Amino acid sequence: MLEIIRMYFFKLADSNILPNYFKYSFVVNALISSILIGPLLGGLGTMVVIKKMAFFSEAIGHAALTGIALAVLLGESYESPYILLYTYCLMFAILINFTRNRTKMGQDTLIGIFLSISIALGGTLIILVSDKVNAHILESVLFGSILTVSDKDIYILLISTILILLVVLYKYNHMLLSSFNKSISQIKGVNTVLIEYLFIILITIVTVSSIKIIGAALVEALFLIPAASSKNISNSLKSFVYYSIFFALLSCIIGILLPLYLDLNIPSGGSIILVSSVIFILTVIIKSINIRIKKEN
């Protein structure tokens, strides 16, 4: 299936309908990944913003470094260490939520503690496995790289996307209601504890799946910036979600293709976030203009 898609892009590039860089497999792979990643990050990002869980997504992103170091240490390939990467990050996320539900500690304090422990552990393990890992691989993990996206990465991302969509479509209303008001959710019979665990698992899966393109250090930004941009110009909950999905998708596609068009050698994650930031600035300007017009009227 992937080969058919790639051949289609190759033919368009050969016919000069698309730029020459579409003749390269890694470009098409990155574009496919961005089309899958964008809507996921944009859609879930709205709930991350509502639930004020930005710090949590950052913690998961940094925990991925520890997961990769553990995988390499235990013999898994550093190019696709998905077994231990997913296992560690999911355990990390579930343990944070489990501890939060059983202590009176503030969420930001608790996440900060777990984040500090994970960074310390990850940094120590990275040094231990440094002779087994190419420095460029670590750079791509932190900031993303379209050169490292393989067919295996795309298939895992596709499976993750389907799984997440099934869960979200089934529990979306409950997740959204729980995000806005936990007390009302409980009155309406929503199992808020289950919803919380489902949500953090989804955030973890999306974060880990996005690392190859966006990078562990930057994936949190694509949860937040498109949702914040959407909030600036949306006038309903539906438009808030749709704009966020659109902005995240647009950021991913332009962030992948623009450096290629300009022949710039920069990490894909950084490029995507910069594009997203420009969109955010534009929405701030639009919001300011709308406020001024309303005041004048």
C-alpha cells in the first residue's frame, strides 16, 4: 500500500506536477506521517488545553528518552524501539495518574517530580548506551527528522491512529464533558476515573507515535499551539475542535515541505512548531482586530 502511494507521488514528480523532492521516499513517508499526526494532535490538543494538562504531555515527551535508552540497553533496535518505548511511557503516565488520585499533591508539582526523576534516569542511561547510539539518532528523537521515518513507523502510526479514533469516537462526549466539568460528569453517571486513564493513555500513544516527526522536546507544543490558535478565532466548541485539527494538520504539512522547498537543513520538529507559531500570531492579530471592531460598533 505504501509503495503504491509512493509510486503515485514519484510519477507526479517525474511529470513536473510536483517538485523534484517528491521523488524521494523519505519525503513521501514524512508527508503521510504528518497527515496522520496533525489531526490527532489538533483534536486531542483541545482537551489538553481545557484540562490544563500541557505539563503532562511535556513529561511524556521527555520520558520517551528514558524509554529509548532502556530499549537500547536491553538490546532493542534504537531505530524503532517501540516495545520498551511504549511500555515505559504508558507505565510512566499511568503511575502519575495513579499517584495523583491518591495524594493531595498538586498536579503540576507531581508531574514535575516524575519529570525530574525521568530526566535524571534518562540522562544517566543515555550516557551508558552512548557508545551504541549514533548522536544524530538522539538529535532526531529530541527534535524530529523526516530522514528517520520508515515504513514500520508509518504502520505503527496508522495502527495508533485507528485505535485512538475508535476510542475517541466511542467516548468523545464523555471525555469532553469530563474535561469541562468533572462534577457534572459524575452526576450524569460518567466513570470519570476510567475517562482520565483513557485520556492519558491516548495522550501517551500520540506523543510516542509523533516523536520521529516532531521530536520528544517539541511534541507538547503541537498539542498546545494549534488549540490556542483555534481558541483565538473560534466562537463555538465545534469550531474550536475543527480549527485546532486544521491548524495542526497545516502546520505539519507546511513544516515538512517548506524547508525542502527553501533547501534548509533544519529539524522537521522545529520547522513544524515555527509554522504553528506563525499561525498563532496571525490568529492573535485577527482576534485583536475583531475586538477593536466590536468596541467601535
